[in-house]
Amino acid sequence: MKQPKYIFVTGGVTSSLGKGIVAASLGLLLKSRGYRVTIQKLDPYINVDPGTLNPYEHGECYVTEDGAETDLDLGHYERFLNQPTSQANNVTTGRIYQSVIEKERRGDYLGKTVQIIPHITNEIKRRIKMVGRGGDYDIIITEIGGTVGDIESLPYIEAVRQLRWELEENNSVIIHLTLIPYLAASGELKTKPTQHSVRLLMESGIQADVLVCRTEHQIPKEVIAKLTQFCNVKPGHVIECLDAPSIYEVPLMLREQHFDDVVLRELELSTESNPDLLKWKEFLNNWRTPQKEIKIALVGKYVSLQDSYKSITEAFTHAGARLQTRIHVKWVYSGDLKPGNLSENLSDVDGILIAPGFGDRGTDGKVFAAQFGRENGIPVLGICLGMQMMAVEFARNVLGLENAESTEFNTQTPHPVINLMEDQKNVTNKGGSMRLGNWSCNLKENSVIHEIYQNDSILERHRHRYEFNSDYYDDFDRATFRPTGINPETGLVEILEYDNHPFYIGVQFHPEYKSTVIQPHPLFIAFVNAALKYKFKQEN
Ligand code: GLN
């Protein structure tokens, strides 16, 4: 089996420069030239995974097919590469230590003192190599979270240094992403922070091979030359990464500078094939020149950090481009919604997305938003908690079940239309214990959802503990808020759709995780279409 080649993406100067987007863009360029590529993220925090992190702090928690709760960068990897990632694609310091400590307890290191070097670094190297073990990939891109110089990322940098040494020449390449700040007062782009950051990396024994420089202004030739010389990289190895109007422009910007050729040459891989970016460009053209526009309210609790809903807004971008429609997201904090201000907040939108979430703050607002959308014929899509709140609203206001509620928020409710899943009842650990990842769902014939998916059975990703209570199945069905998607093994209700409405669908799963640039999600396309129809009707 041929050994894969390794690309490491490190970051310097400051965080939030978009390492994930650069890694995903490079992955796309290499994949579009016929290479089999995957991308992995190493996160230097101590949590075993981000599943228990507050979205305010860390943005969205992404979920893979195999049920891993991961960093949101994995969402970018999937959306750019149009291929799934897995548990192995996201490794945290917590997970590394967890396995080392488990081994220590088992006696695997008997007699030895367990140390950061070599035990932690060995485990990091093992995790990096593990992704390529099946022989499925020619190239593995590993993004190292954090910024060079952080105490937390030191073991990762050291592991990369060792691995690079073990791999011998031309089997790995180091890409260092930095910032070239612009000083408005003197009108200059400054290279010093980058020089320092490259030097810091060198102190750990790693020479950057390629610099990718984030910048607000084009970098003049002399500045590029200076960076090349002072940072000790080959000519052509300083790549400019200008702020872009869309993250999806980045691969093309990097391609123009032959970023992929530079990397392939360093790895002694062929540069003969031309990248096939036809579909990507088609998407971008549609995105750039929308013919229509709509406004969708995103009703959620974490709206103050929009990264909390990353996959949802990206899914809108994909579906919007497919329909040549610019989608303006109106961020609505669910905690602010009251019966008295619904019209003020929601009557100017063409669709309402009721977002996933945890905890009871703002859930009443979600119920009110659902009611407003249902009663006014505004298209509504509810995801996970959103679907659950649509069920609560329907139970209260249509079925007349007073104080109907999810037992997540009121265990004493007389009408627990949403309750804890049976197999969750004995769960005490919070980490990684929800119903996670891909579950199948059978779609009923003669349903809107069947028409949308054009399929009898689907696989979608989940992340929840509560579910629709089947005791209310018949009541809902009779009142035509019909359960139209059912898990074949457990009978769990995964989809509710209301007949007396142009588009009123709640799904227990997260369709947003599956949407990619090349394959926008059918449910998002259908929702956007419904919003377009609604807007057209309002105007005529
Ligand atoms: N809190 C709800 C549950 O656990 C919904 C979760 C979600 O929206 N992802 O079932």
C-alpha cells in the first residue's frame, strides 16, 4: 500500500484567520485534480470533543455520519470536498490524553514514566496516520488548531516535527497561515508579525514551506519578495489570501496563484492533470448573480454568535445559489418573541426557520414563531428542537392540550408531547451520549417530504435526547400534522408535516449537516422554493 503524503496547516499571528477554509480550499483543488484527499483537524483543548461546549463559545457543533460531535471546520471540509468525514477526522487534546491514560491504566506502559514526549506525541502521530490507514487517500491534510506559540499546541507542533523527520523528504509539506496587517496611518502592509511567527515555528524545529498570507489589501511584489527572503521560502511560495466576498471564492483565488501546483511539487506529485472546477464555478456564478431575493427569519437562542448556526446558513447559500436566489437571513433571538411583537418581527419575512437548541431559554419564542408561521401561511422549517416546538405549539393551540410541553422543560406537564427517549433514561454522562449520527427514516407515500426527497428511505444525521411521543401519534395524524417519516427499527417519528399549509415541516434530524456546494440539500431547496412562492403571492 502506498504511503499517503501529508500536508500540515499551521496558523500564526492571530486566531480566526480561516485555516479551515484554506485547508478545505486546498483539499478541493487537489481533489479536483483527481487526488484522493481527506482533511483532519487537531484541536488543542482538553474537552474530549466539542459536544459539551456552549455554542456561544465555540460555534456550532458539527455531527458526522458515524456520530462524532466535532469542530465546525469539519462542516467546511465536507461542504468543500463533497465527501463525508468521520470521528478520526477530529482529534482533541482531551481525546489524546484519554487514550494515553487508558493505556497507562491497562498497563501498556508498565514500568515506564508516561510523558508528553514520547507518549503524547506518539499518540498524536498515531491519530494523524490513522486517517490514512485504510489506503483510501493519497493526501492527508491536517489542520492544527490554535496559533503557533500557544502552550496548548506545543505537543502537536512537536509531533509534526517528528513525523516530518520520520517521513523523509517530499512526503510532507508545512503551510503556515499568517496575517499581513495594514496600517492605515502609514498606508503600509507589515510583514514583521509573519516573520516572527515563522521564526517561532522554526524554534520548534519546523521550517514553513509555503506561506498563505491573509490580507485586506493586495500585497505588492516587493512585500512578497521580502516575505520570501526573510521567511526562507522558495520564490512562488508566498500566497496571498485576500478577504473574499464568499468563502467559496477562496479556492479560485488560491488556484490563480497556483497554490495547488506549489504544494504538489513539494510533495513530488504530478501536476499534469488540470483541476476540474466546472461545477464549483457554476455554483459561484449562480451565487454571484442572483435573479431573486428572499428574507428568512432564523429563530434561535444563539443568534448573537452566528457561527452557532454555520451549517444552516451555508445550506441556505447552497440552496439559494441553485435557485439563483439571494437569501437574507434575519437573525431573530427567540427570547425576544412575545405574542405582542410577532407581527413586528416576522411579517416581513418569506420563511421561518426554527433552529435547533438545548435548554428552555427562548423556547416559548419558538412556539410563538411556529404559531405565527402556521396561522399566516408563512413557510416554516423546524429542525430538531424547532420541530419539537412545532409539535408543542400544535398540541396546545390546535389539539387543545393545555400546557403541552417537552419534558426537557417541564417534567410535570400533563401532555408530554415530546419526551425523553427510552434509551436515554439511564444515561448519566453528558458527553457523546445523545442519539447521534446517521439514522434511517422511511418516508410515507403521498407526503410532501416524499416528493422532496424522491425516495422511500433516507439517512440523516441526528443529535438529540428527546423525541416525539408516539402516544400522540393518532391525535396529530387525525388533525393532519402528520408523522410522515418514521425510523424503521424504533418507530420514532422523525418528520411532521402539516397538510393545511403551503410548507410546514418539522424534522427531528439535521439536514443542514449534509448540504454541500455541489449537492445542496433537497429540503433546503424545497423550503427556499416555498419561500419564493410565498413572496410572489404576497406581491401579486
Ligand atoms: N434539546 C433537544 C433534544 O435534546 C433538541 C436538540 C437539538 O435541537 N439538537 O432533543
